[in-house]
Amino acid sequence: MCLGIPGKLIEVYQQDGLPMGKVEFGGILKETCLAYTPEAKPGDYVIVHVGFAISQVDEAEAQEIFSYLEQIGEVGELDAGDAAGAEAEVSPSSEEKP
């Protein structure tokens, strides 16, 4: 499964004849190729996959995606807690010995 993440386009420039940009993901800036979204301008949100902006989204849609990603993270934390609890239930001292 592939996952594209929304980010806010901060800066646009040309590099070796390609449209490029700096995209912010939660305070982290990443260089991104804008060849598939040449109309994107600073302030726009783009979906980025493996260093390429593959589509443009409005801010409301980007916020909705952020919400889904946050929910996924919370589920992952719950799953990790369940796994830790299951491991605690089966301790070496409670196993039967031959």
C-alpha cells in the first residue's frame, strides 16, 4: 500500500529545468518535485508521495486527511498497548514446566 501525505507548499523554484518546491510536513521542510502539479503555488496543499507532489488539495481536505492520520496513530498506540498487555499476561513463571 502506498501513502501520499499532504503538506503545505512554502516555496517554489526551478532546479535543472524541473519545477521544485519546499513542502512543510508538521514543521519539517522537504524538497519536492512539482512536475505533476506545476500550477501549485506557495500556500497551497499538495499530496506528496516519494518526493513528488502528485495532486493538489484544498486546506479543508488536507485537514481532514491529517485527522484520519491522527486517528490511525491513536489506533496504532492502542494496538501496541494491547500487545504489551498480552505479553505481560504470559510470563515465564506462569508457564507449565515439563
